[in-house]
Amino acid sequence: MEKLLSVAKKVGDGKKAFFSVDSAENFYLTSFRSTFGIAVVTGDGRFYFFTDGRYIERAEKEVRGFKVLKWEGWEKLIGFLKDEGIEILILDPNRVKLSTVKRLSLFQLEEEPGFLSEFRAVKSEEEISLITRAVQIAEISIKSVLHFLKPGITEIEFRRELLSAFFKFGGEGEAFPTIVASGPNSSVPHWETGRREIKDGDIVIVDFGTVYRGYVSDITRTFLIGNVPSQLREIYDAVREAQEVGIRELRSGKSCRSVDRAVREFLEKKGFGEYFVHSLGHGIGVEVHESPTLSSKSNEVLRKGNVVTVEPGVYIPGLGGVRIEDDCYVTENRAFSLVGLEK
């Protein structure tokens, strides 16, 4: 309830309401998963959740803190909000369709990008526990299928084995489409897992995560299969050390930009700076990409309770790539990796 009251306080006025049709943000607010729902939070602490006949029975039993109402169409919804004295709706323009905006034209609309981001970025103890469990399940799952990762198996076959393991150990499927990138494919940071057969001498990037009670994990491991060229082994060692630099930099009050810069400078000294082509990391929680972002363009500052990925990578076209990623919990003076899998 404290979370909801904080959101209401940000809305600030009883005539105003935050209006959300986004399934991820609605889950964050209500802890209830559905493909359709509308959450309304007023500035004076009234909380409404509208959903249709597919979910109403469950919602009435499971949603706490919100008055659950059956969806009966836009006209009824608008009439209800007007009767409640709501005149102004706050919308996150990145999470609402233009068609929805047009339907709400009878209200004064205020756009506020990332309205919930500041709340979602700082995790509660319960959220940390759920993310940690999602990490543990992903860890156990990858360990359980490593014996399949050998010459002869295809990328997509290995992905299938890992997905099966997620369910076996208590996960709720993939947090995102698992990336298995082998050999020359590993130089593409977001390779789409294909049917290439893994061979002796390959380097294989596996970027994976699962979901546990609505919260995600996001881990990347790079595996060396057989007689891998010495240059790739050198890159692997550099990326592993770079990640250690990044994790050491994490603490409350530290700028996200400076953490990214420290890792980038380390890889530049190793001669691989130009091949680190993406940001260092990002927050995770209900979604795989949340605030804050560890990047050279970020203006954010780390806070106690953030959970962020640290995932440096080096990708050399024609040779291959390496990425190592862990999920880290930021505290006042340091950060703790939530991943215990030996890299």
C-alpha cells in the first residue's frame, strides 16, 4: 500500500489521476497479470482497476488496494471518472496508443514520460526476493543443460533445452527470446537464434533469463567450445575483467554515465574499446529493460535498491564476440551480484 500512496502523492490532486492501460505497469501497481486492464490512481488516494469478463472473477479475489470494476466500454468508463470528479488524466505517452488518447479527449490530458519509472527503479525487499529467485532458476537451468552444449547441437536446439529447464525448475518461461549465438554469429550482439550447428573451436554466447511471479532475470554467459583461437580467449579475459570493474563502480549516488565510462576506458586500454558497441547495462524488474540505464548518454544516478545488469561485450566481425552479464543489487556503498554461477 505504501507504493500506491507514493504514486498518489506524485499525482498530487484529487481532480487528477494517473491513467494506465499498460500491462506491465498495471502488474507493477496491482500485482495482477492480465492482457487487458486499466489502472487509475487519483491524487487523493482512490485506486480503481477495470478489467473484462475474462479476468474479473480472479481480479476481485486477488487485487489488493484497488476497487475492482468490470469493464463495460469506454463510455461507461469516462462517465464513471467524470462522476468521481476527475478532470485531468496523466498519461505516459510511451505506453499508450493514439486511439486511447483520442477516446479520452473529454479530459484535460497531461503527458509525463516515465511517470512510474522512479518508483519501479527502486525495488522493495519483496521485489529483490522475486528477482533473486528468477536469477537462481536461470542459473540452475543453464547448469542443468550444459552437457548439451557441444559440437553437433544447433543453436535453436540448445535454446529449446534451456527453455524446458526453466519450466522444470519453477520458471514461467523466457523473460525474452533467448539468444544462442555461435561462431561468427557471436559478433552480432542481438543475434536471432538460428539453426547453425555448433562446432569445435566456437565461442557461444547465451543470453537468457526467466520469469518468476512476474519478475525477470537477465544473464549472459560466453562458452568456449574446444580449441578456441587464442585471440578470443584474450577477449574473454578482457571482458571478464571489465565486468569486475563495472560491478566495483556500482553504489548509491554514483552517476550511471561514470560507471559506463569506467568500463569503456578499461576496454580501450586493452585495445577493444571500438568493439564495445552497446551500453553497459540497464535496470530489470517487471520488464527486462527498466530504469536506470548504465550508458554514456544517461543522466541518471544510482540509488539504493536499484537492480541493474552489468554486461560489457566485445564483438569483432569475422572473428566472434564475448559478452558476460550479471544482475546486481545496488546498496549504499557497493553492489552485490545476484548470480553465483561460475563464469
